[in-house]
Amino acid sequence: MVLDQGVKAWSRGRADGVEGYVFGAPWPGVFELKLAYNHGIAFGMFQGGGQWFAPVAVIIAGVAGWHAWRTPYAQKWMILTLGMLAAGAIGNLIDRLWLGKVTDMFWFRLINFPVFNVADACITVSAILLAIMSLRQDILARREVMATDSAE
């Protein structure tokens, strides 16, 4: 969350707050740093309605924190994943409440992917990890049931 807010502040400063300004091109034409403001939610959906989703961020962070607190002996990957999810949700919530919009800066120009930020990356990676862990858990549970059924 601190990294997210730091990168956002740095980006706004480097671009002098000018939306659309490309202030860096680590890989010109492929990956660039461009200041963009998102007034919606993920990937620019629901433009103008981002603040209506603020309670969702609070709920996501709360559930992630509650689960981590209730299961302190859970797999370290699960705790890390829930922490990333909560940090991403809170990072974008801070922007929504403070600025009324979310600051984005990472742009994969080659495929014209929507501009995103550190919090978005945390949310996306944690969602993928949660899906993988859930599928893994389901596969292991099915194997256990099959082993029990064949033993009978």
C-alpha cells in the first residue's frame, strides 16, 4: 500500500498532474509510463461511479484481514495473498477518497492495455493466486474422496 501510494505520488509529480502525459518509456512503444486518472473501477469500467464502489474496497480489505486473523496458521501464501488483496483495495480506496479518482501510470502500449497501477497489479495477482489455491484445494479434496471411495 505504501509502495502504491509512493509510485502514484511520484507519477503525478513527474507528469505535473497532466493526464495523458508520457513521462517515461523504459521500453518505447511497448511499455511506457503515462499518467492517467480512472474515475471508475478496474480497467475503466463504470466511469464516474468509482466512489460508489468504495464500500466494496472496505469489505474486501475487511474480509481479507478477518480471514488472516482467524487463520493465523494458514499457509504463508494465503496470508501473503490476502495481504496483497487488502493492500490493493485500500491503495485505490485512498485515491478515490482523497482525489475522487485513481491514479494509474503503467501502460503496455504494444497491446494498448488499460493503464494500471501497483494496487491494480496486487489485486490482479492476488485474485489469480486465490483462484489457483482454490483449484488446488478442490483437486486435493477430490483426490481424497476418490481414495476413500476406492479403499471402501
